[in-house]
Amino acid sequence: MKKSLTILGAVVLAVVFAGLAGAVTPAEAPESTTIDDCVNKKSAVEFPHSVHAGSFECVTCHHTQEGLTAESDMQVEACGTCHVEPEAAETPACSQMSLSKNPFHIACVGCHKEKVAEDETLAAPTKCEGCHPKAE
């Protein structure tokens, strides 16, 4: 189960950069970013990259970038490169709303639920409105 959540986490975090205009190096990674490439019915997600970056290895999310570290000078491709219009049927599409088909939902919500189960005091969102605030 943990391995599948790690893989899902990698998928989700990789998709985090879908909101970025292009490739950046790890040194240029933003403190936070807006994930809005696949906004459908819910609002865009403000993703606190810096909060997550120190918690696990870069390739956990940036799964297509083997060897990526915070110190590397590799170009980090936007998640949307693969997840907005997937070429392979097995690649999750970020346009899907389902918890079992959207790569962000799979990885982010799955990881958050696991972490909250381990420590109920954590504020990791697990419900829609936790990541997608209602429009004011």
C-alpha cells in the first residue's frame, strides 16, 4: 500500500507544476504555485511547494525526472506536459474529477489521508474544499 501511495504521490506532485508556464530548475522552484491547467468545475489550487519539497525526494512527484534533486540544474517539465492530454491510456488525466482518475486526487488526497491517519493533528486537506476554495 505504501509503495502505491508513493507512486501516486509522485504523480500528483509532478502535476503540481502543471500551473507553471514552462520548465524551471529546482533552484527556481516557487514557494507556491497555482495549479490551474485542468480547472473544470472547481477553483484552481494554490499549492505550497516549499511546504512539500522538504518532506520527500523530488522524484516522488516529478516521477519522469530521474535524478532530480533540489541541487540539480535539470529542467523540471510542467506536469501538464503529460497529464493535460495524456498520450498513453494508463497516464492519469488531470481533467478527470474522480478520486481514482485525477492524478492530483490520487496522489495528494491519498497521501494526505495516510498522513492524517498517522497523526490526526495534521492539517492536510482531504476534502474538496480543502484544496479548491469556493469562489467569493
